Amino acid sequence: MSIARTALLLAAMTALFLAIGALIGGQGGMMIALVMALAMNAFAYWNSDKMVLSMYGAQQVDHHSAPGLVTIVERLVTRAGMPMPKVFIINSDQPNAFATGRDPEHASVAATTGLLDRLSPEEVEGVMAHELAHVKNRDTLIMTITATIAGAIGMIANFGMFFGGGQRSDEEGNGGNGLGLIGGILIAIIAPMAAMVVQMAISRTREYAADAEGARICGNPLWLANALERLEQAAHVIPNRQAENSPATAHLFIVNPLSGRGMDNLFSTHPNMANRVAALRAMAAQAGMTWDARAQRQNPASGPWGKPPPAKGPWG
């Protein structure tokens, strides 16, 4: 993603934040929102990754606590020519993963226990390669900052709903903010939706790019394609409680962690899974790869992007 597009996205999120402040508190409210937005952007730049990892109760692991996962990440970063990120595990039964951090030198990748328990080593490698692709493409900073600001927009919108019952100060000197109860409710509904649309614009395009780059890093697009299909199926039946409580972070994950029981499908931050899988399978076909992950474990021949890893027990 270009610097200009990143700046434009942050400007749009900040402008939305300021507009809500103005609607709630007039010029004074807009100035307060401006100060809050500047402080929030600065804080998010340095701390948004730590906030997201803490929100999900992620635990950092090493060769002693999760040798298989750490070895996979080490192998992938060597192929990609990247610095080694910190590796985390999230205690969640839903198989999923995300990456965060302001740049490749300060990056972290996180996988859920559900992902490690349910996927084969090859599929896990495909998933982690996708996350490292986000790091390599420098998507993680904008994705984590967007999550922080989107969450703040939701908070200030709810504030407007509860304190929007007054009337705007007029020439007579009457106090209030002019929203009224109905206006406050509308702001509480529309503002988070607008923030979600901005998240969609960035996340959907970046997922395709990360899929393609992740396939090149791991050496076999079919590993990631198989993993995505299994993750998508599981996400609809296994809830992710942390994500349901913090939907502004949903776009960070490799597949949508939300259950889809409400407005999640309409405002999905992820592209259609069938399209993602089809693109990966087309990539594999173009490279002459017709075997699946199971066949690859039985015949670990070299692929066009490097020799696949040997079959091993995943984490012991």
C-alpha cells in the first residue's frame, strides 16, 4: 500500500471522528475530538499492536513452549528475507490468525489454539505465510491503527446517543448540542457503519495480495487454499468471543471471526472466500501444482518456489 493511500485512509477516519465530535458538541466538541484524534493516532502508532494482542489474551511463545509453530515461522521468514517477528498463541477454539505491528522490525504474528489443533502442518504454514505477507507488505500498521480509530468512533458515537438529547446553542443562548435523541441514535448507528466501510476498502484488497504473496512464501498455494476453506467453515460454527465483543478488530484476522448472525455478512471486512480460494487454485494450476496437502506429505517433491518442509508432528 502506498504512503499516499495510507495517509488518505487515516485522514478519512480522522475526519469522521471530528465530524461526530462537531455534531455532538459543536465547535468545542470538534476541537476536543481533534485533540483526541491526534493523541489517538500517535498512541496507536506505538501501541496498537500491544493493545490488540492484550485484548485477545495472546501469549508469546518460543522454541520451548511451541517448537513446531516457531520453527515454521522461522523457516518462512528465511524464505521471505524478513526479520523474525514475535510469535503468539491465542487461547480460542476458533481456528484463526492475524499479524500486527508498525513495521517488519516490530511485528508479531498470532495463531489460535483452534488453528493449531485443527489444521495440518502444511495448512498452518500456508496461514502463517499469509500473515507474514501482511507484514512484508506493511499492511499491519494501517490495519491496527484503523481498528483502534474505528473502535473509538464506536465509543464516541455511543456517547452521542446517550448525551444527544439537548438542542444546539442558538442565537438566543439556549444550550445543548442539537442532535436530539433521534439524532444521537442515528449517529450511534451510522458512524460505526461508516468506519466499517473504510475498513472494508482496505482489508478486502489487501487480503488478495497477502494470499498471493503468502502462497509464494510457503511454496504451495494449495496449502493456503485448503486452510482457508477449513477456517471459513469453522468460523461459522465456532464463536470467537473476543472478536464478537470487539468487532472493530475483525479485519485483522485471515478469515472473518464474526459469526455472521447480525450485520456481519453485509459489512464483511473480508472478500468472498470462494473467490480467494479460486485465485489460489488458479495460481497452483498455472504453476503445475495438482496435488493437495495430503498428497504433498506423501511425496514431498520440490515446488517452483522452494522445497516444502518435511512431514512432522506439528507442535511437539
